[in-house]
Amino acid sequence: MKWSKTIIPTLRDNPQEAEIDSHKLMLRAGLIRKLGGGLYTFLPLGLRALRKVENIIREEMDRAGALEVLMPALQPREIWDTSERYETMQNVLYHVFDRQKREMLLGPTHEEVITDLVAREISSYRQMPKTFYQIQTKFRDEIRPRFGLMRAKEFIMKDAYSFDTGWDEADASYQAMYDAYTRIFQRCGLRTKTVEADTGAIGGKWSHEFMVMADSGEDGIVECEACSYAANLEKAERALPVTKVFPDNDKLPEEISTPGMRTIDEVSGFLKSEPMRLIKTLIYLINGNPTAILVAGDREINEHKIARLLETSNVMLADDKTIEKATGAPVGFAGPVGLNIPVYADIGLRGYSGAITGANKKDTHLLNVDLERDAKIQSYMDLCTVKEGDKCPRCQASLKEKRGIEVGHVFKLGTKYSEKFSAIYLDEKGEKKPVVMGCYGIGVTRTLQSVIEQSHDAKGIIWPVSVAPYSVVIVVPNTGHNDSVKAAETLMASLEQKKIDVLLDDRDERPGVKFNDADLLGFPIRVVISERSLAKNSIEIKLRSAEKAEIIPIDLGESRILELCKT
Amino acid sequence: MKWSKTIIPTLRDNPQEAEIDSHKLMLRAGLIRKLGGGLYTFLPLGLRALRKVENIIREEMDRAGALEVLMPALQPREIWDTSERYETMQNVLYHVFDRQKREMLLGPTHEEVITDLVAREISSYRQMPKTFYQIQTKFRDEIRPRFGLMRAKEFIMKDAYSFDTGWDEADASYQAMYDAYTRIFQRCGLRTKTVEADTGAIGGKWSHEFMVMADSGEDGIVECEACSYAANLEKAERALPVTKVFPDNDKLPEEISTPGMRTIDEVSGFLKSEPMRLIKTLIYLINGNPTAILVAGDREINEHKIARLLETSNVMLADDKTIEKATGAPVGFAGPVGLNIPVYADIGLRGYSGAITGANKKDTHLLNVDLERDAKIQSYMDLCTVKEGDKCPRCQASLKEKRGIEVGHVFKLGTKYSEKFSAIYLDEKGEKKPVVMGCYGIGVTRTLQSVIEQSHDAKGIIWPVSVAPYSVVIVVPNTGHNDSVKAAETLMASLEQKKIDVLLDDRDERPGVKFNDADLLGFPIRVVISERSLAKNSIEIKLRSAEKAEIIPIDLGESRILELCKT
């Protein structure tokens, strides 16, 4: 392909709309353009790279025995009522009304569609195992679309769904997808980490996320510095901490005036007490019912854990009125003693005594609280977010905090959907059983941008050959020199015949512009053919990732390029 | 691929939901399944065939120098206001509201998005010509989705857009797409006819449709039995008919009582007059203004022609109240004499005298009307739909009526969109000019189904090799016979290595079921490997399109299959 025949609108400056490097580079290199918030058009080079990611995914899915299908984006509302996710996924669903005012939804995911299909088409153990996948456009009404393709309203996902006769069989299907994902990200040139994750609105028993480690990542991750434990902060656990014993832990509760002191910092500063001695008491509405959640003053409550442990998706902080009604005091003075609503405490609070809490009374806290003695705790559970320095739940070594970009997520779903959609099969004995499911997603467009996020320098993108829009760019510094142009065209034609993607920069531009654009675009292999090099019967070959170029005799050039393309 | 590893849910009976053969066969062969009205899931074999159609399109687009891009399905409303199509395409637009209640649309086509992009990225004559294309999912709120993929709410389209510096250059781009389309449909094994067509809501100066001829087609077409003239009925013209001279054509108009006679049939029957002697007068609202349209009593008004000639998209039959107000009479008695609204007459009515019309008075018609003398006609235009037996506008031979399925449509758009989106470039002299556009669509999913509509028999589909889900099916009648199974697996592995798509029917089913399914699925080449054939050291090869099988020595089998796959 000649540069003049395609369109590569490179930008010299960083566009204002972009915050992270990969987003800036995708715009600067002319790979994508913004149509509206969270909506992007892929220009020819961006699409070429995207297709390469898609093809890697397709090859590995096929190799794992998964069957490609294609489901509609528009989905009837009814199947979302069946799954009971019309409510729980409300915050990302786009609603579409047709001319008869019938409601449809734009699919953010396809568990409903595929389970409904399987319920109709699979009825016998003989038809399983089966895994279906699609590479398809998804829609989510994101609160805050940002970072380009990282969090968009419309994006491409590979979603897969496995159907098995039993739990062990489902585990094998899960493992096959897990292994395929590992290969896919490797082939895309990505360094990923697999972490335990929250199952969220998808549901199911267990899940893993594939994370691209990057400081710009939206997900917090902890990993153990000693063992292989790693988990998303939404899900991560910690070893049970040693119970803190505070001074005066045998005294009875005693009120103390804390005028206008509402936050942990204010109260601990005022009372000259370490924050961890305080018991943070937040009132939530859980399924609409006021409920108190307690954690130590130096910790954060993890709402994902509340939702998972209490088996609901309906968890929200209570409004001021509810708090005042439940505690009898203005916001900021809640505490567990004497509360008449269910109280759940973090496991780290077990045995807390000599602690400080709100007194459920304006401008007042309580000293010397013994949680067991003075409050009625429904149960102690893991309710707070792990942080750096906590101990590994497996080996007690220290946990470290990192940032990551979620590119893949695999779920053991079990029978959540198959029961709702009556996806029932007859086993060998003729007995009816629900199909056991797994589901598996890869953010395809996000994966593409993650490659750039992880592989770039000050000059631009550094593509791996596997997903580069073109593996080779041939630069002719002086397009007025006919022999250079002819040699370049001959080399391009010959490489193209061998299925190598080549871009020939035939623009009438200064050499500096061409070299800068080649670096910005990040083609893995740059070939320079000039009057000077031809005089020595040679061409210059430089890897984007290397410092220096090599000078190769022209008749060995092609075989050297082919060799480099394989690595 | 082994049959048992994929999913091919064939149906013995015709599903009730399907009316035309291709729709029935797509369901029966397990290629697609319905999710909701106009919404279909592609099962593995349907998707394989679809991908082959897509790849043929992609290869021919690339060969024609078009550049592949990918635009969002979600589009901001604003660009549809800019193009002024928010109103004119209202009847197919799906509206989507996000969490900020901002309106977006699901793209039924992408002229707005691409022209907006080009306005930003192309500014010089040096950057043209350029043609962009995408293979992408479109959405249309169809009044009556039907015939499976033929008229769906969500479907895949290849849309392309050309950008040129001038009209002659745009003609060359148009011709390149026209030629590519011809090759695409040929490669898909389709017999198509190219017809002149209406430009409708897309607009522009000129357009051609590529029609798959089929009795089930939704489009009426006329073609000349002598010359190459062919056109969609929406657009087709006829040679000017010889003016009819009726008896009593020199008398003055005279009222006649026609109690309750409102239709042409009623009046012509009652007055014992041939229908063509009557002047059919219909009152339309054109841009909201009552307007009378006249055609001969034996002809139909063509609203597409009204819209085109009066340069509006706002043409609708008037309601009863408007008719009564405009004519002073109940519905059924309108006529041109004495009307106080604009009156347009079909060219066939020029010189009409001795004619019969409504009298704009209840239960009354007028005899002896001379249109020139008695009525005020704004202008005579081509306003009626051509019908079988009309004369060719080019050569005066007879026109014949046919049915067709529109699979492709190419438009010379001109500057309609580039002016609205300020897609302006600087020419060689530094002068600003609007870019000249063309646009080009192929209904990809419809094309796939059209192949079946045109190529099937009572037993099932007859795929051409180019788009068959698998080129070869290997049937082992008795899967208990190990040597047959082994020979089949060896043959499959060897053919797959040579990139031939092979399906091995390894099911434990009766031979009759397997043969029937092979015919239903329509694989071009069927290979049977049985105990009996192996005893003779041979295999049986049968083309789906042939009556008889051939017996081939086993060691020549593969080369024979490879040969057949090439044809």
C-alpha cells in the first residue's frame, strides 16, 4: 500500500481530549477519530490493527473448539426481565423504542440471548460440551466514557459462553478459555496478570480477570510479594489481622462531646487518637432497608463485598433523612451501640474494645466501646477494601497495590441463567438437569489500545509485528530519485506477494517528517531506500524497538525482513 | 470439522414464521434463528457463509482501491439535523436516549458520519480521489420486517462513500464501484440485473440498483424486451403514449348523477365507459399543501415520482377533511374542473378531451371534460407507475414486468452532503470547492439469503462453492465401520491442510437422515465413504447440483475434489 493511496492524518500535537498516552497516540497516529463522547471511527490503519487482534482471538477460540456465532445487538426487553437483569444492569442499558413503542435494549452482553437459544436447541447430554463465541459490537451507557477506546459507549467485545453437563465438565471448559486467553494476550505482545475478581452484575461463583499492568489502569489490584496471589481490589481478601487491643479497654462506654466533628480525621484529631481506634459506621440502604456497616477508622468499606456477601445488587449509601431516622442523630455521629437496624462489622473489628464510635447523638461520640459487649452485631464479615501492606490471605506475606487495565474476564456462572431460561438437558439416565455455564469476555478494542499503552516511547507507538497495521514501512527520503522509488516499489511488491503488510511512504515530504511519522506510527520494521544507500548497493533496516539501523546488501534485504517479521 | 462438534439444528418441517423459500431453508438448515421480529442470530454454519460473502466484498473493494474503515452505529442527533435527514428518514430511525437524556440515533446509513469526517480530514485536491467502505451493522425501524434477512431491523451492510474533486472524477469512482459490484455478485454465484432506480431519501442525481431476479422479490422492475433498458418501478419511465381521443370530445362539460359511485370501477361500470376515459383525481398533502394529482383511470399514481419532480420528501395522501375542504365534496367526487389548489397531471393526460371526472359535488361526475379547456393544470409531468405493455422510453418496444430483490444500490450524490457539512477542498489554483460524492451499498445479509432464494430445489439449498459454509461434506453411512471412519478422517485432514472447508458427518444417525441433511444444507460436494465403496477401493463423489454420483478410486479422490472446488 502506498501512503498517498490511504489516509493517515497524523497530528503533531497532543489533542486536548486525550489524557493517557495510548489515547493520545491513537489520535496522533491517525488510527481513530472521535465522533462523539465515547464514540470512535476507526480509520484504515486503526482498523487494520483491530482486525489483527480479532484474528488472533478467532484463531485461538477456534483452536479451543469454540464455535463462532453472531447475535443481534438489539434485544427484546422480555429476556432481560427473565434474567432479572433489567433492574440490576439498569445503569448501563440503552433503551430503544420502536414504532409500536415496544422497548428493546442495546446489548451490553449476551448471556440472555445465548441461554435462550441454547434452551431451545440443546436438549441432550450428547450435544455438550459446547462453547459459543462472537466478536461483536456492544453498547453501554457509561457514566463517564474516557480514555478513548478504554471506556467507550460502543465497543467491540469477544464474548463466549460454555455449556456443560456438570460442574467438573464446566471447569474443563473454563480452563480451556483461560488457556486460550493466556495465548491470545501473549500473541498480542501484552504482559498480563491474572487476578481473582468480583463477579458483579454477571454473577456466578468465581471469576478471573486478565489485567494489563499499567499506571493508567482504572482497576486497582493487589498482589502478594511472595506467593502467586493476586486479586482485583473489588474482590481481594486479606489475612485476618491480629486483634488490636487499645488502652482503657475494660472501662464502660462514656460519652464525650465532639462538637461539629463528623469525619474520622476530625474526631481522631480532636481526641488525639489513632484513626484505627475509631469504628467507622456508615448507614446503607440494602434492598431498601437501612443497615449499618462497620469498619475500622483507617479502612474503606467495599460495596462489592457487601453486595456479594448479602447476595444482592441493591446496595447504596443512605440519604441524610434515612440516617437521621435510623440513628436519631445528624449525619456524622452514627455508631453501633443501641442501633435498632441490622449491623454488619468487618472481620478486622472482631474483639475491638476500648474503641471510639459515634454516639447516635448530635456532637457526641462514645469512648471505651467493646463491640461484643456493647453492640448487637449481625455478623462479622470481610467488608473492607484491602490496601498495601495488608497480609496475603494465602501466605501472610505483604500485599502490594498495582494498577491494571481489565482486558479479559472469565466467569464460572453455574446455573444462574440456565435455571431462569429453562436450559435443561436430559442426562444419560434420562433425568432432567440444568446446563452448567461459564462466560468469557475480551474487550477487543480495549485490548488494542492496551498494546499501545504498554508499548510506546516518547516518539510514538512501538507495535509488535502481530498486531501492527503494517509490519514494514519503506521510506524513500527523496521521491524525486527514480531509482529509489523503483527499488522501493519492487521490494514492496515482492514482500506483498509473501503476505507481508508493507506501507510505502511515497509522499513528497521532507525526510524528517517521514522518519517522525514512521516512529509515531510505530511500524516494527523501517526500511530506508535512498540514493546514498543504493550507491552502496544496500538498504537500511531498523527495528522500531532498536536504537540502531543495520545496512544490508539489497539482494539480502528481503530475506532479512522476512526473518524479522517472524520474531 | 466434525458434525458432532458443531451445532446444526436442522428442522424437518417448514417453520410457520417463514413465507419465502430462502427464509424457510435458512431456518430448516439451522443457519439462523429468530430472536425477535426482524432480529436473527447467525448459527455457526450461517455465519461461515456470511463471512464468505463479506470476504468476497472486502477483496473486491480493496481491489478497487477502496479503504476499509469502521464507524459507530450510535450517532449524535446533531449530524442528522445538519443533513436535514432527521425528518426525512424519521420513519426508519431508532432513537436512543442516554443517561443525560441526550438523543442519539442508531445509524441506518452513514453519509453524515463519513462526510463530517472527510470535512475535517481532507482539505486538498492532492488527497483525492478516496473511497471509504465499511462492513457494519445497520438498524432500521421497519414497518414490517419480513422474509428473514431480506427485511430485518438489524442487518449487515457494506456501505462505501467516494470523494472526488469534480463530476468527471466522481463518475470514474462510480464506475469503479459499479464494476466491483458486478464482480462481487458474480463471485457469489448470483444472476443480477442492473436497473435505473429512484434515489429516495439518500438523494443525489442518479442511481442504479443491482437486482437479484426472483418472483419473491419485493421490488417491481420493468425491462425492455428489445433494448437494455431496465428500471425499478419507482423510477421507470415510458414512451409518451399516443393521445386518446374519446367520443363527444367537442361537447361542453355536463353533470351526471353518480349516486354513491366513488371508485373508478364503480363509475366506469355505472357509466359503461372504459376506465381510461376517467381522470383519477387524488388530493395529496405536499409539504403540507393540498395538491391534486391526475392520472388516467387505468393507471396508478407513483408517489416517488411526485417527490422527485416536486423536490420534496413530504408527500402524503390527504385526509378526508382536507379533501372535503379542497373540493367542496365528500371523498370520491374530486375532479380538476374549478379546483382552487395546484393541479398536476400525468403526461398521458395531455390533450385529454371527452373525458369523465368527479364534479367536486356529492354524487356527481362531469362528462365531456377537455382538460386544457376546462381545467387549470400547473404542469404535465410523468406521475404514474409504468406497467407491463407500456412502451420503452428508449426504443418504443414493449416493457415487461419482473420482480427483483435489491442487493446493491449505487448513487451519484454530487454535493448534497459535502455542502451541508462544509466538506470543502482547495483545488490546484487554491480555490475552494465542495467535494463531489458518491455512495454505494450492498445488503450483505440480504445478499447471502438471495443466493439461497435463487439457488435451491425441493430438497434444500444448492450453494455455490464460493459462499458455501463448507465446500465438502463427507458422509460415513455407518459410523460403526472403523475403516470408513478412518478413511473419512484422513481425507478431511488432508483437504483441510489444503484450505478446503470440510464437514464430516460423524453422527450416529441412519444414512437416510445424513443424506437428507446433506441435501438440505446444500454442500456443493458430497463424498460418501462406506464399507461397500472401500471394498472397491473407491469413494463416491456427488455434486449437489448434479443428478448422479461418480465413483472415484480412493487415491484419486482428493485431486478430483480439489478440481471440483475450483469450478
